[in-house]
Amino acid sequence: MVERAPLLDLCAHLLLILALAALCLPVWLALVAASLPLEEAARVPLPLLPGDRLLENLAAAWQRAELGRALLNSTVMAAGIAAGKIALAVLSAFALVYFRLRLRWLAFWGIFISLMLPVEVRIVPTYEVVANVLVPVYALAGWLGLGPALAAEGAGGGAKVSLLNSYGGLIVPLTASATATFLFRQVFLSVPEELTEAALVDGCRPSAFLWLVLLPLSRTNIAALFIVLFVWSWNQYLWPLLVVTDPAYDTAVVAVTRLMPSMDALPRWNETMAAALLAMAPPVLVVLVFQRAFVQGLIEQDR
Amino acid sequence: MSKRVTFRSRLLPWFLLAPQLLVLLLFFFWPAGQAIVQALFMVEPFSGELQWVGLLNFEQLFQSSAYRQAILVTIVFCAATAALAMFLGLFLAVLVDRVVRGRTVYRTLAIWPYAVAPAIAGALFLFLLDPAMGVLAFALRQGLGLAWDPSLDATHATILVVLAAAWKQVAYNFVFFLAGLQAIPRILIEAAALDGAGPWQRSLRVILPLLSPTAFFLLVMNLVYAFFDTFGIVATTTEGGPGGATRILVFKVWEDGFVGLDLGSSAAQSVILMAIVVSLTVLQFRFLEKRVQYAG
Amino acid sequence: MRLGRWLFAGVVSGGLALAPGATARADRLVLDWWHALSGELGAALEEVARRFNASQHRFELKPVNKGNYVATLNAAIAAWRAKEHPLVLMNNESGVLTMMLSGAIVPVHDVLDKYKVEVRIQDYLRPVVQTYTDRQGRLLAMPFNSSTPILFYNKDILDTAGIAAPPKTWQEMEEQIRTIKAKGAADCGYSFAAGPWQELENYSVWHDIPVATRRNGFDGLDAVLVYNKTRFVQHIERLKRWVDEGLATFGAAAAQTWASAARTNFVEGRCAFWIDSTAWHSTVEAGAKMKWGASFLPHEADIRPNHSMIGGAALYLFKGFSDAHYEGAAAFFRFLTDPRVQLDWHKATGYVPITVAAWDLAKKEGYYASHATRGIAVEQLLMGEERENSRTIRLGNYENVRKALTDQLELVWAGKKGVKEALDQAVEDGNAILRRFEQQNKGKI
């Protein structure tokens, strides 16, 4: 502190407490609603203190939204995307930094431009590719006049690889990451040249160098990034909504929205809020437990 | 830029790049190209049959009052969300930076909302602000005598989605502003204090200018967030209503494509969105360049 | 390795031998059915499938819920493109043109003819069947769940106000609400959501007023919306006046999320009147603490009403299956038209039965003695005769056309736009959507 100003400090504390209480209010009220029987949860105004029905409501929400399966799906998806993004990014960054590449600019810009193509801007065609991954192959074959038979087969519904309603469809299309690639590029660039020189002298193979030198060096970056990406992936909504039409692959976030008040029935806010709490608990816990790594990952991602 | 010392292999690096490039080609570039092509056609949803219409899809979009409204709504929504989230993030960061005791607790409490999915944030705020049920709605009615009704009042609906969107993003801004504040050399502040500048003056004259690169970076990030990541909030709360008052462009792309089954128009909207992201990215990139220069 | 495989085969066949039902099932031809009902309605649907499966041993009908109507249709479109579509698809009444022009379906009448399932239109509730017939009067899809809006009223409130019977006309309804307010029986008169289905489509069909030209689009894709020039304008003006005078309470918007408000306001006893689908019966029965009743839709005092129109969904058959599959579908449709099956469906869900025979059976068994209000919708559909504007509403991309209206109506309730101005805009936007659809599908019909 530059100077002592007890009054100012007190104000700061008060303001912080007020602001953070406001920030926590929505979740607190969700908790309250989730702990009340339906009649009380529907009362206006809602009581401000929780009741004793939390477990019952959590159980009911768990069953109605089939959250057991949904949470498992979300975990697989989030871990898969995070791991996939990191793996692809590490490999790409390694190639970009440690090799003399002809056409490197092409790879670099290709990856960079993907920043400009979030799924929302290519929503329908991406869906089509996921519905049949071979669509581009057929189309290219048709254009190039290579194998008209192949193109005809495509049009006639020949071979197909559909990723709809599968973990592959949830994960793979989201595994490209320009920001992660650039992050690892920065990390690798800061690794001392001497290490590489020594490795070359020892006749170290590139794969061994990546595995034994670079990965251990970037361990904390990987962990931090994994946490950020896990949270980001868990919270995806539009993409799972599109590629999943079979409730067996619903993610937790989508499952919660299925419990939102709707045309079908009178609202059961207590169960909806219980489901919301369950679906947000995993990423929130991850952030709380790995706070330091999370903050580091968040900030690094944008270097 | 690459290392002075490198491995020697022609094929291996391409092999390493292949997975990422393949994913990009299949799920990014091909669909983006398709979107541009389909924007020039009308598309039959079942057969995928294409009918050339040239720029008609674009023409009709800009003629449609609904689309023009969506553009306006998006601008207001993005600006309000970014402004609110950044202001609150800065506010919290300044306070946390100032206090000594309890800093870790405060920081934790400020960060966790970032982990809540936009769609779920929407559900939480809907519950708070539902005209019939919501606690806040009740408080507004009883306390301020305000007939709060986001199902009917465009302003109320906008406030609802902006609040939900900003709430989730405050944490992000907080993290960066706090990091920015803590990176300011103490000596600068102390020097200013020695020159007789009070806390207020120091904030204005010393701290804010030093934070401006962070703020600019965050502005771009917040705009991108408000533009693209908030689909879930609108989808779980207002569904674009009332009277289209919260129908942001991303929601409309989805709605026209998947509810209306008008794939040609949806593709044309995608192309327009693409143009917007490209300009946002260029903005960000120019800034990044500058920041790299700062860093030397 | 080999030993293991033998062991495995032995265990499996042993298991099958021990479970005779399982072997029988293995011989059955599976018929996939993608549907959009969840919760209790979904359970009732699955019960229908279970009973069909128990009624014969050649086919195994397999219902799969794919989310709401929008999600189900999108799933089906993607599946059709990937050639992984189901045999049976459930799609709602607003999508008839899309399905009809999709090139992906086998008209149901073809299948019914081929397998000698006789469908005599006069045996059915006409407005139900006509929603899904082509211009030659042949069935494109098998009607499945159908409902129609009726007037629900709060008997306690009416009693307190000293009103003996619910209103027959809109004019009477206004007087009654004024009485109710004057006597302090309730604050809220008419609880309404202003859904296009309730306020535009049923209002128009009920009074034989056009929504669009070309018999509401039935005769061609070049139909033009005209509801900004009909009595509907005065209807909305009246509702707006009611809102302004506190006689009516708007309780919902287009958004699903809010749509419960109008219903909740009625079910929780705050409002005297509410118009919505007869399929809400079980919700009202379960949730209402007051005495309530239901009646026919109110009509304009100077117009004799005809009949209302349905909402709901029908079952389409996709192309690309073997004859045996279609034979199975025909068997299922024959099963569906059985009066007993229809009556049980009617009782379980509140949807109307689709055949007159089922309606007669219900009356004969005295079902309406204990459930008087559940027959109102059926009577309301059986009334009147076929008229120019009462056949159906068959417009392209109709969900978007509806949305254009809801968007504008919301501005009316909020007081941001005049009624005429808003409806003109809604018609302009809706017509733009229709013209796009027409261009996209030109030459197809």
C-alpha cells in the first residue's frame, strides 16, 4: 500500500462484499429453489433461505433429465476436446518451430484464419459435413472429374461416415485451436537453443525430443490450458444441440435446458434449478480447485 | 519465426501438422466455403438440391425489417454487454488490488461465474427475472413499482439477456484487469504518490493509461464473446422476443436455418457474420502486433 | 480363441432358448418411429406402440423420442440425407407442405391402398383428415395426435359474479368480464397468449374468414396472406382494447419459456377465461384448485360459427424401405384406427379421437358423463360443413410465417405499434417468406 487509508480500505471491503454478494445471488437463489418443495419454490416471493428438500430435488432432476448419462457425456466431451486441442496444437507448434518448412506460411495462416470461423458462421454446412464426412471427398471428385463413378456413388447415397450422435461428432470438429497452437509456439520459442543443439549432437530423434524435453518443459502450460479448455468445452451449447438428436448423447447443459419451463407442462422450477446446479458443478469445482492454473491458462491463452 | 537450430526432415513436420490441418479442412474451411456457395442458392432442405439465385438471399436479407432489426439489436446487445462486463470487471479488480486481507477469498468469489455455461446462466437469470416468479422481478415490482415484464417489454428483455451475458463475463475481465493492475510497477505509483497525487488522481493519470492495452484487448474479446457465445442465453430465455427485441444475429442464423429450414438465407447470414469476425480479428491482430512491439 | 467363440455362441443360444419371447422378437421386422412427444404424452405414445407389438407378431414398432418437433424434423432431414432415416416420422401440422414437397415421403394413401386398409373419409373427423390430405382428398400422412382450442372458464369466478353460463360470443364475453370486474370477482378476465394458432388460425377458420388466398394455400403455393384485411383486425383491436381496459391479461410471447404464463394465470385461478388446446385438460385437472368448466370457442355475435381447426401431428412414411416395412406400417395404421385404441389415446392424453366410431364408443361407454368437457373439442370439430376457408391452412415455411405475426403482435400488446400497422407489417414479412418458399419449390405442385 502506498499510503494508509483505513476508511478507504473499509469502503473497499464493503463494496467488494456487496458486489460479490450480488454476483453470487443468482446461484444462491437457484440453490434455495432447488431445496424447496414445488409449492414453496413456486411461491412469490421465493424464501431467501434454503429448505430441506435439496436431495429429493437433486434426485428428481437427476432422473428426469437423465443427468447421470448427461454428465458422463459432458465429461467425455470436455476432456476429449481439451485433450484433442492440446495434442493437435502441440504437434502443430512443434512442426512450425523445430522444422524448416517450405510453405510454412501456408500452415501458419491456415491455422490463424480458423480464428475467424467460429462454428456459428458455418453452422449449416458444418452440420452437413458431420452428417457425412465424405461429402467433401465426393464433391471434390465430382469437380475434378476424377472418378465420376465415385461422385455418382456419393449422390446416390454410397459410402458414408456420419458423426451425428457420437462422441466423435461432439469432439473432433472442435479440436482445432489456433490460440492453443500459438501458445505452444510461444512456449517452444522460449526454450533455449542450447537444448536443441545438445539434442542434435546426441542424435536425438525429433519424437524423443518432443516427448522427453519439450513436453516436460511445458507441463504447467499444458495443465493450465487443459483446465481452461475443459471448462470451455463443458459449456458448449450450440454445437451439441446440433450434432446430437439422440437423447443418449445429450450433454449436461443441453439436458438442463430440456427441463426448462416449456409448452409441455407447468414449470417445476425447483427441479430445473437442481439440474442447473448439477450441470454447472463440475466446471465450477474445476475452476475453484485449480484456480491458480486456471488463471494462468486464461491469461496465457491470449499471449 | 522458428529456431535457428532445427531438425531435418521434409515429411515429418507435415505429418505432425496433418491432424490439425485435416480437422481445419474438413470442419472449418470446407463448410465456410460451402456457406459462401450456398449463400448464392436456395437450398431444398431434404434433397439438398440447389437453385441459383445470385445475390437474392443478401438482397432480401437487407430488405427484411427483421434482419435490419437483428443487426441493430446485436449492436446494442454487444455494446451493452461488453461495457457492463468490463466496467464490473475493472471495478472488482481495482477493489481486490487495493485490499490486502481476504484477497484470495475475494478473488475466488469473483472468478467462478466464468465456469457457468451461458445457457445455464440464462436459466438462472430467467428464474430471477421471470415476470411471474422471479425474486428480482418481485423486488422491482414491490420496491420500485416497476411493471417488470421481459415477455412483453423490449427494454426489459434486453436488460435480462445483457445481465445474464455480462454476469458470466465479469470474471474474465476481472482476471485480466487484476493481472494488468498487478503488473504495474509499484515504483511508478509510489513516485506519483510522492508527487502528491491522491488515490483518485493516481488512478486517472497513472493506472488507467497503463491499463489501456489490456482494456483494448478485453474490448475485442468481449465483443467476440457477446457476438458469438451468447446464443445459449437467448435460446434459454427470450428466444429472440418480444417482437424480435433480443433476436441477435447468431440466434437468427440458427433460427432461420434450423427452425425455418431456409438454408440459403441462413448461409447468406453466415457469410455476413464471417465478414464481421474477420474485421474483429483484424482489429485484434493489429493490436497484438502493437503489443508485441511494446514487449520488444 | 476358437473355443471362446464356441462357448460364447453356446451361451447366447442357450440364453435365447431360455427366453422364448426373445427369439420371437428376433424374427420381427423392426419399424423405427421417430416422435416428438416427451413426458406423460410420450409415455402414452409408447403404450400405443407396446399394444401394437403385443397385438401381432410380425412387426416390432420402435418409438424413439427425438426432442421437440423442430429437433425431430431436423434429425429426420439429416438422417434422410445420410440415408439413415426411420420408416415413420411424426411431424406437426404446420409442416405439411414441407413434407409434401420433400420428395422423401411415400403418401400414406398409397400404402393403405396397397395393403387394403380402407379409409373412408366420412368415418373420420373431417377437419383432422383434411389437414393431411392432398388435393384429390387422399391421405398424405396418418393423423396421430390432434387437438383444437376450446374456452376454459373459472366457475368460481363466474359464480361469484353471478354469471350462470359461460359466454357464447365475444360480445357476451366482454360483458361478463365487465361484470366480473365490477363485482370484484377477479382482476383478470381473459388470460391469453396470443398464439397464432389460437387467435389467428382458429378464429379465422371458426368464422370462415380467410388467412390467405387460394383457400388458405390449399390450392397453390402462390397464396397471399390477407389477414390484415379481414375481421381478424377487429379481433386484435378488441383484444388490445381489452388489454388497455384491464379486461384481458397477456401472458406469453413466442418464446417457449414464457408460454406457460397465460396458462399458469388461469390454472392458478387468477383469471376467468382462457383459450387453449383441449390437450391441456390433464394439466388443468391436475393443477386447478378451483371449480372450472369448458365450452365452445366464443364467436362473433353476427356470424354463425362453422368448426375449428386442429393442431397436432401426423405420421409420415419415408421412402426407401422394403414392401414388408410398408405392410407393417399399414398394419400399424389399421391398428391405430381401431375405436378402442383411439378411445384409450383420447382418455390418456386429452387429444381428440380421429374417428367418429371412437367418439360414439366414448359416448356409449358414458365417458363424457364423468368428463363432460373432454367431448367439447370433438363436437366443435364435427360442427358445420366444409367451406371455402375452413379446410386447412397450408402455407410454406409456416413456422416462420407464424413468427412474423407473433413478433408484430408483441409490439401491439406492448403499445409500441398500432394494430393495423403491425398486421400490415406481419403480412408483408409473412408474404416475403411465402414467396421465397414458392420460388424454392416452383414446379413441384
